Amino acid sequence: LSLPAQIILGGGDDGQDLQLPLARHTVTAEQLNAPNLGANLSESLQRVPGLVALNRQNYAQDLQISSRGFGARSQFGVRGVRLVQDGIPLTMPDGQGQPALFDLDGLQRIEVLRGPLTTLYGNASGGIIQGYTGEAPFYPTLDNRTVVGSDGLWRSRLRYGGQHGNLNISANLSRLETDGYRDHSDTRRDIANLRLGWDIDDVSSLTLLINSLDQPDTQDPLGLTAEQVRADRRQAPPPAYTFDTRKSVRHNQVGLNYQRRLANDDQLTVMVYGGERDMQQFLAFPRGGLTAGGGVVELDRRFGGGELGWQRGTQLFGLPVTLAAGLAYNYQGEERQGFVNDNGSKGGLQRDEFNRVDSQEAYLISTWQLAPRWELVAGMRYNRVEFDSDDDYLVDGQDDSGRMRVHRTNPALGLNWQWTPELSLYAALGQGFETPTFQELAYRPDGAGMNQALKPSLSRNAEVGLKWRRD
């Protein structure tokens, strides 16, 4: 995540779209508040061109989101597309994103960035989805929205907002319950979000963002064959009952974002975040062999990081230019254990390891106003990602510990010509990379253990576009 890059590439009003050499789409507050359930990000992203947001209709699995193909091969969760809310990343350092953490009830807008310039955001950034929480109303306001439907559907949201001196408070609590359209798909999901915005003085502000998700014992109805669908599309196959397939997730995260305007139109940004995520999943097989990873997966994860960013508007060779530079560090550590799925109960230990991801990043981005209607964006980002896995399960006599290091420098270049006030042409080039997630590294074709044969995928992107906008 690079906060100053958001200022250059996004975060502005729609009128800036024609000045940027990339595709950007804004989902407005009116569109977010359109009549719908409001439980899934896919409800708001269907209207975005170039983006596919599939609701798997299974709350034991996250949405599948892909941007121009990036993220399409994800079997669960979101990868290849970076998720950000109010400058705080919702994507883990290994590239796995958590879309359920978006505060859909409190967002003022969602911006989706696509194209070669998104590679400046670092690892696994084939597209960027940024959520911005709106300022709470001046007078304290409390409201409730409740939706009921078929198959035991019930969702209720309680929202509070208000201005208290220099402190702007937005808080949301929501619960979703459903029996599901199919058998064996009961779900309960509780989400809490808190945003505190503090105007410290005329030149500095501090934002606190807290996200919490609790989703216990979400049943997984698994997939059906075509023959099973014709017989009874609501059924769950026998393995779902034999192994009682289900998933429990608890996620808590807190982030701080400090911004200060300095002399000479400089701007300083400091962001820190941290959190925990615990997960238990019962899969549809026992996995009881000596070298198997187990049919019950448990994760105890801790993560965090920070970023220091600086931005300046100045002149270079007599031309207006905006420079942004920064450093970032992200950390993720998890204890992964596997157990035998003993007909829906946790059996003997099959796997025990500690995994860690560290990433260090540095970036430099410039925006040049070459002429009144010409704008050039150029930048590069250095990324160093290190994966470490320590195997503590040595019963089989084999140590599956391993380490993998990746370092890449991703350049990007874009040129925009605003032909008329309503029409612009642009071209962009960029290189990107995407490391495997620890979920992918955790399994080899011959069993458990770190799969060091997996390597990062590299991409080269080129785009020529025409944008037309009429008020």
C-alpha cells in the first residue's frame, strides 16, 4: 500500500478521471445505498467494467474478485487484487485479501483502479479496490436497518455517527443470519467497525480504524455434480454430513493514519496497523496418512506493518511536478496446524508449523504537467518479500522447513492527453509480480510441507485507452 500514490492516482473527485493515464471507476454513496442486502462487496462491484465479482453463494468461502484476469485463479479469498479501506490495507502481506472487512454500511465511495499503473502498489496488485468512509453528520445520529427474507434470512445494522468537538465518530454493528438456500449452509456473521477522525490542528489529522469480524461454525454445503443438481439442487452431498464441513473465522484489526501538511506544500503520512486472525476449517476428507496435512486446518495468525510517505508539489525544468516517495514494512506470522477429520470431530495431530512473511518496500512516483493538456506519470517500486516456514511436526522423520526470498523492482509509465474537457487519450506500461500465498505454499503434490517449487508470477502490462465523460 502506498498512501501518497493514492493521492496521485486516486482519491480525488470524478473530474480528475480524465487527467489520469489509467482506468478508474467510482461507486458512489447513492449506488452503495441502493436497495440490496448490503452483506457482500459483490453487490456494489457488479457495475464496474473490467472487474468480475462473483458471489459463491457460500459464506464458508469468500467472494472471488478478478480485475482483468488478475485473481481469477483464486479458489477462495481474494488475491491478485489489493484491498484498502481509509488507507489501511485489508490485504495480508502474502497477498490474500479479506473483502468481508469492508464497512459497506459506512462507506462514502469505493474506487476501483485498473491498468498498468496499479503495479506501483506492490505485490499482488493487478487491481486496487479502495473504500473511503464518509464523515459522520455534525449532529449525533442513530439509525437502524433490518432486512428479512426467505430461507431464514435476517440482517440488521445499527449505525451511529456524530461530531464531538474535533472528533468525528462513525460506528457500525451488523449481524447476518441465514439458513441458506441449500441444506447444510447455516451462517451467522457479526461485523463491527469504528472510525475516529481527529482534526488535531489546521495542518494535521489522525484517523483510527477498527474492524472486527466473527463468523462461527459457518456450514459448507460443498459442490454438486450436474446429476445431483437435477435430482435436488438444494441438497448437500453426503461428505458434507459425514465430515460436518464448516468454517469458523475471527478477525480483529486496528489501524492508525496520521497526515500532516508541512512547509513548501509538503505532506507527511504515517500509517501503522496490526491485527489477528484465527480460523478453523473442517474439510471433506480425513487426511489421516503419515505425510498428509489433515482434514481439519487451524490457523492462529498475527500481522501488522507500517508506512512512511512524503509528497511534494514543486517544479522541475520549469514544469509543475508532484513527487511522492515512501518506505513500507509488513509482517505476517501464523501457526498452522492440521488434524485428522474424524467424522466431523478433530482427531490426531497431522501437521504443526510456524510460517512468517516479511516484506520491505520503497517507492518513488512523479506526476509531470508537461503542457496544459499533457500529463506524465512515472514511478517504480522495490519489493523484497521473504517466506520462512519452521516445521515442528517431525514424526514422519522429514523436516519440511523452508525459505523463499523474492525481490523485484516494478517500473510503470503513463501518458495522458486531455483532448477536450470531455475526452482524453492515454497510454501506460507497467511490470508487476505476484508471490504465492502461504495457503498455496502450504501443500505439495506429494503431501504437506512448504512447496518451494512455486515461484512468483510476473506480468507485463500495456494499455491504450480513451475516456469520455459528460456531466
